[in-house]
Amino acid sequence: MRRALLTLIVAAFAGLAAAQERAFVQIEAHPEPVEANARARAYEAIVSDINGFRLGSGWFAIALGPYPPAEARATLGRLRAEGLIPRDSYISDGNAYRERFWPVGAEAASVEPEAADDTLGAALAAIERAEAGAGAPTPSRAPEETVPEARRSEAALDRAERMELQSAMQWFGQYGGAIDGAIGRGTRAAMGDWQAEAGDRVTGVLTTRQRARLLSDWRASQAALGLEPLRVAEAGIALTAPMGLVTFDRIEAPFVHYAPQDESGVRLSLLSQAGDRTTLGGLYEILQTLDLVPPEGSRSRSGDTFRITGLAADRTTQVEARLIDGHVVGYLLSWPEAQDALAARALPEMSRTLASIGPALPEAAGFDPAEQRFDMVSGLEVRRPLRSAAGFWADADGTVVTAAANVAGCGRVALDGRHEAIVTRERDGAAVLEPRADLAPVQVAALAPAEGRLRSAVSVGGFPYGGVLDAATVSFGTLEDVRGLGGEEAILRLSLRARGGDVGGPVLDAAGRVAGMLLPAPVEGDRALPDDVAFALKSTRLAAILSDAPDLPSLPGAAAPLAAEDLAARAADLTVRVDCWE
């Protein structure tokens, strides 16, 4: 029976070795074949695609698969979420797998054609005897060490070996202390946590067998992640990175970009720029505008370092940067939810090993004039709002008036792209916004006391091109009527060519007073109005809406006209961009 099994194993091995695009979900490994066989049988009752392989180390692995890499990752996430496999299960490429012992009698599959040896033969024979209930003696498993024996074997470890154990437990999430090789209270607690998760008796002292299993699982998990030292000499940066998940893409200063590998969904960008704390602060602000960095999540900045964690429903991004002797170095790692466990293991190593190893990336590195776009930062897309339109400052604390349509359905509202605001009231097509923190506007609206003369000049501050221009644009027109087309008393009709980004902006009279607020173009069924017809909500209605504001704008009487350039400057200072985000 043993030779028949070994013949099947060797015969099928070469064919399966040719299948390069495959992956396994490794769930357990055991030092004894009988125990591994029993565990494989137990798993087969609850999950499919169970296989058992002898490892090069002499242990016996239980794995699911093989699958295409993407399917393997999906299977890992699903089964872990359902609690059907251990939390420390991981993706394996199968390179460490040798002869297959489960299912018994099936055609074998291993990654490298290696001659069967007597070790596996003895293991299979032991399994056969256990299956048949034969009275012949089976290989006896060495008894587990007692706690005093485990302490004695532990005492023989040198500092490097103890540090290795701490690193392994840190990798799997049990240990959060310093990697110093000192086995104190924290290390003992971590050992107990590892034993509990492994289903072993909790003593806080790892036996020789448990230490071997911990280190074997750690190395196999590291191999699956591809965590290895990365040095980019031209950028003067080095760190340990998950190179099994990403592949080099391009350099575009100040970034070195890596794209996802094998549909991993993981993106990595290394940051390298010469500068000082001002440079570091500027990068901290800019990086938070990237589409790849969700706005939700923690932010921290102190001294010569910062960290940003962006959280979205389907993606997490972590950014870390530090200033080292005039060189800002850092990384941006972004991953889908399915890669949470691998990212959690990679990030501590990335942070620990991040270093400057030479001059910063030159500013012109990778620059291509033809690829420039205003909504890109060195090859990374800037996060864009759903829409951007106009509003105007209504008081000295930063209260803003805008069109209600500009903030309808928004998950978040921002002023000038930086300041969070909330909608406090809506009426007559207008909305009042209060910033979450007090602001100090350069200009505050003074509302006109009444309608102006027909055919008098008006100007409107707005953002006709959305967020393309940082400063407001001023458009000029005339007052055509003090009523709407249907005789509406609250409406001014203007002759003015306006765009959607101008809606909500202030309509100024010749003296620079706010005569109204520009409204969206009305919907007239099948009729289309001329392009130069626009409408505004009168200042008297705006005053009523703001009547309970703590700092009601004044309503001056007659005022002298402003010079054209002064009027344009006032309109630009008074107008604020209102961004609507999901």
C-alpha cells in the first residue's frame, strides 16, 4: 500500500508542478503525520478542497486548494469571517510543499519533483495502520515537555533566538512590546495568548515543539507576504516591504510607485523629498487630498513625523513620513479589505525599518510635461467633490450663505476645500452654513437695503469652472427686473451669463453691497430660457433668513459706486467655494 501511494505521489507530481498560477490557503501544520491526518479528516467535514502535504522542515501542512490567486484570497477571507479556519491561516504559493498525504490514495500534488523518501513512507504506513486499527505498533509521538522542561529548553536559547520568538508573536498579533529578547511579563502573556489560539494548554512557557511550530508558521506566512528588504538608491530610501503583493510601476517625484501584483489590490508609493519641517507639513496637507487617502480615519503629527490612516468601506490607506537630516522619507500603503491581515503584519515592519540611505529623489525625476493634470499630484489622483459651487461670507465668525441646491444630498460640506461646515437652516432656496471652527473672513457681506434701478450694473462672484481655479471669478451683467418671470416678489431677474459653479454666489450692486444670491436656473418643462437669463434671491429675503444670526449684516443706505477693479476685488474676497462630498 505504501509503495502504491508513493508511486501515485511521484507520478502526479510533475504535472501539477507546471501549474504556476495557483495558491493554497494553509490552515495548520503539525509535527506528526497521525495528528495531521486526524486534523485533515476533521476539516474535511466542514470545508472542501482539503489537502495535506509534507513540508521540507519535516512537518505536515493542511491546506485548501489549489486555487487561482484571487480565488485563494477570497476563500481565505470568507472562511476566516465564518470562523471555519484559524485566524492565522494564510496564502501559500505551495513552494514548501512536498509529497501529499491527504486525501489518502489520491493523486499527489507538490510543487517540486522530489524523490519520495522513507520518512513519508513511514508516515503513510502509520496512517494506514491507524485507519485499519491494526495492532502493529505505530510511531509514538514524543511526549510534550513539562513546564519545568520547557523552561530549561527555553533557557538554552540565545538572545537572537528569543528575539525571533518575539518577532513571530508580534507578527501574529499576540505581542506588542519591544523586540529585545527579554522574556518578561509581556512576553509570557503573549506566549499564553499564542497557546490559547493554538488550542494548547496555556502555561505562558512555550515548549520546544510549540516554538518550532510558531517559527515555522511565521516564516511560511512571511514568504506568502513576500516581506523583504527594499532599497531604492535613486530615491535614497530603504525599508522592508511586502514585495509579494506589489510590483514596480514608475518614478514620479516625490514618489516611487508600485502597482498591485497578481490582483492583490495593494498599492505602495514610497516618498522621498528634500526639505524641512515646512516641507513635511505641506506634504501632510497635500496627501490628505488624494483620492487614495479616504477622509475618515485618524491623523497625527508631531515634530519630525506624521501618520495618516484613511478608512473607507472597501479600502484602507496608511501614510507615514518622517524628516531625517533634511530628507523626508515615507510610504503610502493602500489595500482592500481582503488584505487586512497581511497589511497588519507588514506595517509594523515597514515603520520599524523606514530609513534614509542617501540623497532625496530629484524634483524632476519622472516628470513628463504631457502627462500633467491639475487634479493629479505626481501621478496620484486628487480626491474630487461631487460638485463645487459658490457661497458668500455672511458674518465675522465665518457663517456662509449659499443655494440650498448646492448642499442637497451631501454627506459632508467643506468651505474653500479645507473647513468643515454644517447646514443650520434652509429657506426660500437658500442655505446657511456654520463652520465647525471659527473663521476670520477677509470680507463680510453688507446687504443692500432695497432693489436697485433697472438696467443698473451688477456683478457676481462664483466658481464657474468648479474647483479648477482657487480664486473666485467675477462675472458682470445688468438688473433686468425686480420680479421673476412669473411675478415672484422675492426674485431678481438678471441679464448675466452664469454657470453651475456660480450658483449661490453673491450678486453685488455698484456699491459692492449684496443685492441677492444667484439661484439655479429654473426648470421650465420643455422650454429653454436664453443663456443670459439668470435669477437671484433678493437681499431682503436673505436678511429675513439671517435675522436670528448673532451678527446680522448691516443694511446701509445710499453708497458711492466702487471702481471696477475694487468691485471685482471685493466680490472675489467675499465669495467662498462650497464643496459637496459624498
